[in-house]
Amino acid sequence: MKLLIRSDLRDHHVGYDESRYWRTRDRNWLLNLGILRRIEDAEYLACEVCADGTLGEVHLDIGPEPRIYCEAHGLMRVRPERLQRWRLDFGALGTAIRGALKLTGNSEVVTPGRIWLLGRQQLGKTPVEFFLIRGVAWSDNLELLMSAPRLTGSRAPIFVCPDQLPTSPEWARAGRASLRLSEWAHLEQGQLQIEFDAFAEVCVREEDPAERALTPTPVVARAALLRKFCSNHGGATVGDVAAWAGVDRSDLNKWKLGKEGVPDGGARAHRIEQLLQRDIRVRG
Ligand SMILES: [Zn+2]
């Protein structure tokens, strides 16, 4: 879902040339979901002859096909489909998230173009409200937060962020959590899927002080916890994690699968949990 990473840019778009590197199936799914919206055609395109992809201005009024003007090669014909460009539609993304998480209650635009209330869901005893946030790490993020009383007044909000997470501590106050879509969402059979149960396990552990007593991670959430830890540590490998926890790779794998040999509460399981839950390394 590279589109999610791209969408953190203020004026993001995806051009046809680039979209050819995506799987056709994924692009069609995105278009069918309405998440990928066609925008105005490109005004500049890369010259297909120049090795460095020099951009040339598009001319539509010289003959039946569009042409670009390249300084090195002059006027060159280009295939019309190369002009197509798309952008992530946040409103449609919000609708897809609401469906994927089976949210109920009202949905509304809180701050046009930036904050959408998607609905709510009961999480244990707490009714949690979901907000889709665009540009949570942009320089104006504090003004954005302060100008949205609907959001700051929410007792247990989850901020759904396309990729970048909040960098200001105000967004991470007690009771607030952020869900990074690029990490927890994927497309399956043309539908947006979000691994919310696994996210909730990790999130409760991080947010709730009562859980700080290092409860063993449920086996179903271990693979996700491990993945999240690796991705938060610059793409660390399973070997790195085992070394930092001071266990063999095979022990780490047994712990992940909940197999005998690395029992919960034992020294090796404890070192793994210390590392993955609290980032405490036994060995440097
Ligand atoms: Zn050229």
C-alpha cells in the first residue's frame, strides 16, 4: 500500500507510469473501492528515450495524439493513457475503513480535508471513536488538534493515520491511540482489511498502565507484535531480535508459536517480552 505512504505528502498524486509498477489487480481494487480517484491529466511526462527520464511539456494541439517536447529529442508522441493521474480519496478511504472495522454511529467531516469521524466500536468496556487524520505529522498538527473540539473531547479516540504517526506528545495523551494503516491494513479480494484485533492487543499493552505488569502476549498476537517491533526498529531481522533478547532464534520462534520449550513466565519468554513490549535489551 505504497499509496498510503505517498498520501502523507500535501499534494500527492500517482501517475500512470508509476502505477504500472503496481499489480493490475491492486490498482483495479483501489479504483473499484473508489479510494483511488482520477484527477486532472499530467502536464509534464518523462521522455521515454532519455535515460534519466527528463520531463517534457505535454502538447495536446499538435496532431491526434498527445506529444511531449524533449530538449534532446524534440517532439515525441506519447500514448494517451500515460497522461492519467490519480489521488487517494480520503472520504472514500474513510468509508472503506468504517466498513472494514464494522463501525457504528455517526460519521462526519470534523475538519474538511484533514479530520473525519468514522464511527465507533465497543472495545471491551470502552466505546472507542475512530478518526481518520490526514497530515498528523505536518507542521500545523498542533493547531489542527486544538481546532477540533469534537476530537479532543473524545474520551477514547483512535487516530487512523495513513502512514506517518503523530510526532507531538499531545496526540498521544492517555486514552488516545494511533493506528498506522500502512502497517495494519491490506487489500484482500478487493476489500480493505484491517488487522484490528492484533493492533488492539499491542495498543492496550502500550496505553494502559495497569497492563504494564508485563502480561504475556497472547499467542495470536505474537507474530504481529514481532513484525511491529522489527518495523519500528528500522527493519530489524528475527536474528537481531533474538540476539537483543539473548535467546536462540529457535526459541524466539517457539515463543511466537506458543510451543512448549519456551513457557510463559520462564526466563527466555520474559526476556523476549521485555524486549518486544518495553524495548529493554538484555544484550546490546
Ligand atoms: Zn528525450
